[in-house]
Amino acid sequence: MWPWRRTLVLAACLFTLGWSLPSGAIAPDNSVAWIVQGRPSALAQSAVQILEQAGDEGLNPSDYDAAVLGHAVVAASKGKPLTAEQQTALNAAISQSLLRYLHDLHYGRVDPRSVYANFNVAPKTLNLPATLNAAVAAGDLKQAVKAATPAFPLYQALKPWLVRYRALEHNPAWVGNLPALPAQKLEPGAPYAGVALLTARLVSLGDLQADFVAPDRYQGPLVDGVKIFQKRHGLTEDGVIGKTTFEQLNVKPAARVEQIALTMERLRWTPLMADKRVLVVNLPEFELRGLEIDGEAVQIPLKMNVIVGKALNTRTPMFDEQMRAIEFSPYWNVPPSITRAETVPKLRRDPGYFDRQGFEIVTRSGEVVTRLDETHLAALQNGQARIRQRPGAQNALGDIKFIFPNNDNIYMHHTPSVGLFQRDRRDFSHGCIRVEAPVELAQFVLKDEPEWTAEKIREAMENGTSKTIRLKTPVMVVIAYATAIVKQRGGTIYFYADIYGHDRQLRAALSQYSQRLQAQASHQSGNIL
């Protein structure tokens, strides 16, 4: 017989954990009757099944005591009908676990600000107990799950890949690592002892046809399969297996499962559907997308490469803010940190750099100085003056700047260094976001202002005189972070490097979340037993 004392403990533990949830997000609700005539109802069994399948949503079933409740429901279905005390305990335990599950599915498990995100949109207001009660009344708990599930299409697109990569964990193609390369890199046409295993691995991933037969050396369609793999992992598509490609080929499916689950977690609190038009920069992918949103339908009429902050020391932060203005032929006001660390030392070594780059100094009184001397250098170094770059071909911002005021002084702009957009990894900036196609971006942003044609935008960019216009309709900008992406409906999955270490930090935060649940449950159990 099931130890009902353990069920009572579970109910008490789950009840006591409710205090840590966001205000109004979830409230103890024991009004749902999961017991009918002393036995678990069909809805109780459905609830347990939902909790047991939490992994399909990138969640951890043990966080909701799925196995314990499953055992309890099976045991309660046999033998004598449950006593009133037992019914109360099991009823409360199922309600609280299911409410916690719905909460985590909808709101996420961590505070995004604890993992370097500063999203300020209005919080979600889904009433979880009411949603659950309505689903129970309709006799269909899937209604509650659907209401709590993130609406952004990428979330649903990732789910089948989560299942697929989880199934690969026991595939023979992923037992052990590929044999070491015969040299620093494996070129097409070269012999390789790992050809058979490499073939099996690419077939399992879908990068080679299922009926492809391994060749006797690294050549032909096998090279093409590696190119597809490279494309899906943000690598140069040259078919050459060097150090980075080799490392990625040895990343186990379990690690990819975790990447997908981490992206799904972020999608619970990243406000990608906060407005009818949204600009999203995915930092690890080095790509900007313009989204047009109608209900739950999302169109992507704009895509381009971007350059983001250096991973080492000038990372672009995650946040959301409204783009409110565009500056054509902008001045570049050099940030004080760059002025002190880079510009002043360079000017001391090479004073001619001042004129070549079109710099000018602005004193505290507002005087504009176009000559350089030691007094001005000292003023720049101690913050008594600032330096800026005039509009022109040398300007670091290119010929356009997109302004969305934020605490980190991050903005989007063009750049004279257009060759960098062709690199696979594009973290080269001091934090701001350089855009590859500024005219197309301006057209997207100015869609509600038809007088701003592509020709007029180019004229303003090339004018040489700084001009700022305020947008009649601000556009939401979201700086996001996803290392697992499905780029189109029904498409394949792409993985990107954790350039800023945010996946690692989120993984640690989620581990602490699970540990905290276990510790609180253990403490409560000790108090009762």
C-alpha cells in the first residue's frame, strides 16, 4: 500500500513552496477534485501524465514530483477507497504540482535579470488557478497547458527537435568520440579512420540521406554532409574538418537537448511578441530579424547579419526597448571609456590620426575645437572634454544611427568596415550593434511613414549633415539570446556557440532552482516525520 504519510508530506511541501512564486502568478487552490468516490479520477491520471511528460516542454519532471504522484495515483486506484485524509492529501498534491508546472511553463523558472537580461515589458497576467479550473470543468487539461504554453512559433518548432535529439542519446553513432584527425585538419579526398562513424553520425542528424553508404575515404556526398552540418552550427561551409568542426561533431545529443531546453526557457520570458512589429537581434547567431505579428501569426520580412559586442570584454547586453529615432549622417560621440583606453593613447602616438579620422573636441562649455594639443588631450583623459567624429566616410557609425534609449547606451548603426559581415563569428564591436543593410532596416522602421522612400533614405544618409528624425510609430527592439534556432516552419535546427556564457549561467540557475525545491521538500519532510 502507498505510504500516505509520504503523500501528506508532499502536499505540505508543495504548499509551503508557493510563497516563492511571483505575486498573483499562482495561488494555492485545492478546489479541484481529483478524487471521485475515493479513487483518482481520469483527470487525476491525465494530470500525472502531463507532469511525467514535462520533459517534452524542456522542463524537469522531478521538479513537479511526477514520479511520486504517479506512484500515488496507481496505488490509490487499488485496494480500499481512500480515506478523507488521504483524499485531501492527494488532491492538494496534484493541484499544487500541476499549478507549479503551469507556472513554470508560462512564466519560466528563473528571474531573467539573474542571467543578464533586463526586460521591462508588462508582466504576464494569466490566472493559473482559474485557467486550471476552467480546463477541469471542460474535462480537458490540455486546454490549461495550451493557455500556459508560450505563443511564439519558435517554441513549438523546437519541441520535435527536442524529442529527436533526446532519442539520439542511445544511438550507436554517438557512442564515444570520432577518431582523432590524421593531421591538423581533414581535407576532402583524404583517408580517415572515422569515415564510417562520421557517416553514421551525419545520417542520424539528417545531414546525410538515411541510405547513404560510407565511402572508403573522406570524399563526395560525405563532404557535402559536413558542409550542411557546418552551416547548421554557424561554421564556415568549406567541408574541411578542422579543430572547431571536429569539436562540434563530437558534441553529444544530450548537450544539444540541453541547448534546446535552455532556449525554450528563455522564450518563456523574452518579449518577442510585445508589439505588432518587433526587431529582434539574436546575439549568438549574429542576426537581426524584423517581425510582423498578427495575433499568434509571425511573418519575417527582414533579415540581416549584424556585428555585436566582443565576447571578451564588451558584450552586448540583453534587454528590450523602443526605437524612437533615426539619425542620418550622425556624429560619433566616442564613449569616455574608449576615449581614455584607446583614443587618447593613439592620439599621443600619432597626432595626425586626429585629422585623418575627422575628430573634433567639445569642451564642457560647448566650444567645438578642431585642433589638438596636450591641454586638450589632458582634458579628454580626465573627463573635462569629449571627442566626437564628424559625419563622413571615416565615421565609425557609418551614415546612419538607430536610436532606442537605454541605460547601456546601445544603439544600431552602419559601419565602413562592411567586410566583417562576411565573417562566421561577428563579435567585434564595443557593445553597439552594426547592421549590414541599413536602408532596408530604415524602410522597415519607417513603414508607417511612406514619404521615406529608399531613395530619400539614401539621400539623407549621404547628405553629410547630421539630421535626427523621431519615429511617428516607435518600434520595439529586443536583444535576445538563443543558441538553438529553427529558422522556418518545419525547417531544420541550427546551433550556435554560447559566445557570452549565458547558457552556462542559465543552466546553473535552473540547477539551483531544482536543488532549492528538493531542499525545501526535504526540510519540510524532516519537520513532519
